Amino acid sequence: MNKEKFIILITAVNKAGVLNKILSLCRRRRYSLVSVTAGSTENKNIYNITLVLFENKNRVNQIVNQINKIIEVLSTESFLPKDVVDKELILIILKNKKAVDILLKNKEHDINVRVLKKLDNNFILEIIGEGTEVDHALSLLSKKDIIKLVRSGSVAIKL
Amino acid sequence: MIGADILIKSLLKEKVEVMFGFPGGVTIPFHDRLKNYPQLKHILPRHEQGGAMAADAYFRSTSKVGVCLSTSGPGATNLVSGIANAYMDSVGMVAITCQVATPVIGTDAFQEVDITGITQPITKHNYFVEKVEDLPRIIKEAFYIASTGRPGPVHVDIPVDVLKASVRKFVYPKKINLPGYKIPQKAPEKNLREAINLINKSLRPIALVGHGVILSKASQELEKFIKKADIPVISTLLGMGAVKHNNPLCFGMLGMHGMAYANYAVHNADLIIGIGLRFDDRITGKLDGFAKDAHVIHLDIDAAEIGKNALVNVALLGDCKKVLTQLNNKLKKQEHRDWLKQIKLWQNETKLSKITNKKEHLTAQEVIREISRIAKKDCLITSDVGQNQMWTAQAFNYQYPGQLLSSGGLGCMGYSLPASVGAQMGNSRKQVWALMGDGGFQMNMQELGTIMANKLPIKIILFNNGYLGMVRQWQEIFYKKNYSATKLINPDFSKIAKAYNIESYQIKNKQQMKKYLHQANKTKKAIFLEVFIGPEDNVLPMVPPSASLDKTITKLNNE
């Protein structure tokens, strides 16, 4: 079976240790995760957890069923990226204005770029976009222009 | 009133009659209050592991949640094997550990261990009780989760200051509020129709039954199902007794040490109806060779088990008893006489009496067959792990669901003796026969003390072959008889039993076997029988590791 990118959306009761339980489950069943995000929802007692993984469909179904068994978990569902809206936040420190302009002027990739701060000749930027769109945009830059890069991981929402 | 009273009152609200507890520094507030509640019987094991295994067997033999309790640190870690065992075999247990006081948690205090972190992967759920106000709700939830859906152990960790906290009023909640906990009941119509369709079309069906049938108390519905559709039934280790052994449609146990004819039947089936089992590797053999030409219907209460190992064509997510009733309402009467004839042919060629070479010395199988002949029909059997376990599964005629108490999924040595304590405590009127090997006995032999102190009339049968038998068998077959670390230099076990005031006899031949088994059957006191068997006796049949079920070996070269 082929591996592809899946996004698992989990809603859980806001109790200490729930994220730990979910990640422990992934660890001991040998699932490697691309990213994990967790945060509250419109109901402050309920948390949303977004897992992004690269796996085959059978394995994804298995982990969804296993996560559903956790008592604090209210719902678990897996999706292909095209069936949800998912976004990621990237903070990046660039060496020079040239690199900044490459990102600001790009029209090819669906990303939102904003300059946050300028320190000496370095620039701190915020990029928001869907994971693979960001990957493509960043590949426009040369490695020596990037001083530092941190990614938040995807958060996703479904109607 | 203090937290300890709240704990005991909550246990009484859950109708707990017996619990297995071992004291320590932080349990004293609890043990101090016990005298005010004589209706709660507290049994002291001699090792916390013994207590946990007793609680496990208590549940298996009474269907009431087994309760064990320990102190913090080492007491709690000693429960771990027992909890893991309950987790693997879907046993309803509430394991209570007392913990160091909340202000010192996380400071590596004396006898402190992160026990909720340790038990998290081996429990259905666990709780840390932060304040005494939460205690009644937590106990109610713990028992609910342990005993419903797919049963499993729930661990509750209670700090000692919570046990000592004063409380004005005891209020036990009326309702359960667990929005994330759903219990499947009945299967959807569409899936039922698909299943019935497959059953109607099949020519070589097999009903494969496991622990779920017993947990769901679905024996009657199962018997109706197989009778109406003329379907042969084969069971896993933990499914033994789901259907009476002498039911003409019952063909025993399958798997690594199951009957060859059962394995052939499953291998050649065109439809496997799995009921209340998890297609564990001990019974599937090599997965890609398992039931290759068969459709699979999987009836189980745990969605995560459906499709985990075996590929499933029709999923029936629900409770065994309820879904079997649904199926029985739609099932049409049919016959599979030719298929049954074929299985009976295989049975004739490969039944135990055909493939077992007569030995000059006494064998475990003969002893177990004799016990099966003379024991009270509703007796309970506990087994340990290894060769003794497999012989006990093969040679005894199981008549009742849940008659055999055995550590299946975890395969934890040392189970038999403490399990017999739990079984006897839960069933004072039944005979309990505890079968084990010399290896497993020594792992928890301190529980002879519990048997002595509580005057439990358990019939202990020790098969002494001077080896860790199952490992020795593998070393003989696969490692050129390199018996590394499997030879046991043993003490005089009979003397040890006598030191515990348990009358004890040694059995070396058939006459002694008949005499002492007869005596064991009649006695109203504990009895210890040490049976000397062949050091190189092997368990057959056998499916070698990474082989499919059709490769069942019925003969070993040197036999």
C-alpha cells in the first residue's frame, strides 16, 4: 500500500496528559509524525489536536481507532489534505533584503508573508500558508540566506 | 470521616465484597479504617503481584470487577505484571495504589514512583486523585470503565494526604459523565445483511470464537447460531468452554499448540466468522498465509481490533450476545455435511490419541485427563504458562464458559497459584484445581501463605520436569538441544508445601496418580500433589514460528 500525507483531527476534553497519551500511543505503535499541534477551540473545555503523518491508509485507520479508545478523546477522524483547510505558521530570519524581496514578490505560491522586524541587516519574517506551498516558496531561497527557521506544524479545520 | 472512609464506602457502593490488598507506609489510613467495614473482606497476599493476579482471576471466575490495592513505590511497581496481564486478556480490574503526599510528589520522595506514567500504556484508563472531593466520582467511573465494553484494568492512584483529608459528607454520584467513552451495542443492518449473505453462500464456514463470547455471556446464542447454520466451531485459548467440548460441532482449540485438525479446518475454510477474538499471532500463524481463500466476518466490541491483523470483509461492531441474537433472527437453516465430514476425517487422522506416542513414564496429559474425568463438573482450572498451560488446554474436557483461567495474551509465569486464590475467594462452593510447572510455581510460591492463612481448599498440581519446559522444547527443536539457562535445580517442593500446613504427596506412577487424585477430589482442605513427568516431554502439535497453520507439525523426529 502506498504512503501518503494524512491529517488526523482529534477533539478531546481539556485534561492534563491527553496529548501525552495520544503521542505515547503513536510512539509505541511506531508511527512517525510529521507534525503535532494542540490548542483550544470555540469551547475552552475542548481541545483540538492536529496530527500530520505520512502513512498508508490501513495504518491510518488503525491509529484513528486506537486514539478513539482514549477516554478523554471525543472524536477522531482522518482526512486527505484536499478535504480540509490546513495552515502552518513559519518564523524565519533572513540575511539580507534580497532574500526578503524574493519571498515578498512571489506570486506563484499561495503564502502570506509579512516582515515583523529588522535587526541590523537581518530580517524576521512571518509566513503563513499550507505546508507544501511553504516548502515550495522556501525552495526559492538559497540556504545561505536563511539564518534561522522555525515551523509551528499544521493546524486544520473541517466544515 | 476521612478520604479513606470515602474510598471504602465507594467500593461498597460498587458492591465489592472481596479485595486483595498489601499495606505499606501510605496505605495505613485506609487499612486503619477497614475494621469499621466488616462487610468488605480484605485478603492479604504475600506479594502484590499475587494480589493483582488474584483480583484478575476473581473477575474471570465471577464477572465482578477484581480489586487490588498496594502502597506507593515498590508496592505499586509490583502490581505492574498483574495489570499488564489483565490488560492483555480484557479483564475487569480496579487497581488502587496509594501515593506519597501531594506536596512532595515529583521530588523523588521515599517510595515515590510515577506509577500513573508507568501504567498508562497497560490500562484502559488511569486516574490520579488530586482532591478528596473527586474520589467518589473517580471510583464510580473506574468501575464503569473496567466492567463495560471491552473490560480492562483501570488504575487509581490516591495520595496519602487525600486519604487523610477530612470530609463532612459522603455523596456518591448517580450518573456517569464520560462523553468520550462510547460502548458499541448492536451492529448496523447493512453489515448484518452482508454477513448473512456471506454465510448463506459459504460451503466451508468456520466459527472462530474467543474470550469475547465468554465476557459477553453469549454461549446460548452461539450454540443456537452454529446449530441452525450447521457451522463447526473452533476456539482460542481464552474461548475454551464457550461451547461445550462434547458438542458435535465443537472441534477444540486452534493455533500454535492447537489441534492439527482445527488448524487445517481454518486454513481450508471459505468463510471465517470471528466472534469475540482479536486474531492474535498465536492462532493465525504467518499472517499472509492465514485463511487465504476465505472471506472474514469479524464480530467484536473493539473497533480497533477489526482489521488490525486479519483483513476483514464484513465488520460487525457490537456486543457478541446482542449481535449473535441479531444474526440468529436473520439466519436461515442450512447444512454443511460434506465440510463436517472432511473435518472429522482430519480429526481422525490427527487427534491427540493418534499423534501422541505412548510413554513409559507418567505424562502430564494423563494426569489432566484423569482430573477431567473425576473432578466436579463445574470446577475451575487455573494454569500457569508454558507446556503445563498447553497440556491443560488440550487434555481437559471444558464444559463451561470461563472454566479455564489462564494468562493468554501476556503469558505471565507465576499466574496459576495466585489466580487459584482469587478463583476460590470468588467461588467458595466450587472446586479449584491449580495446575502449574516447577518454573511458574516458584515465581509466586509465597502465595501458599495466603492459601494457608485463609484455609482455601485449593488442589495444587505441580508438574515437575526439572526444566523451564516450553523454552527447553524450543531449544531442543530449533537450537540443537542447547539447554541454556533452562535446567532448574529444585528444592523438595513437598517439604515446602508441608511447611505451609498443606498435606502433600509425590506422584511417580499411574497407581499413585489414581490414588492421590481421588484423595484430592474428596478432600475439603488444601492439597499439594507433585507429579514427576518426563524431562523431555514435548507439546504437540506445534506450528513453528513464521509458519502458516497448514504447516502444523504432528510428529517430532526423535519421537
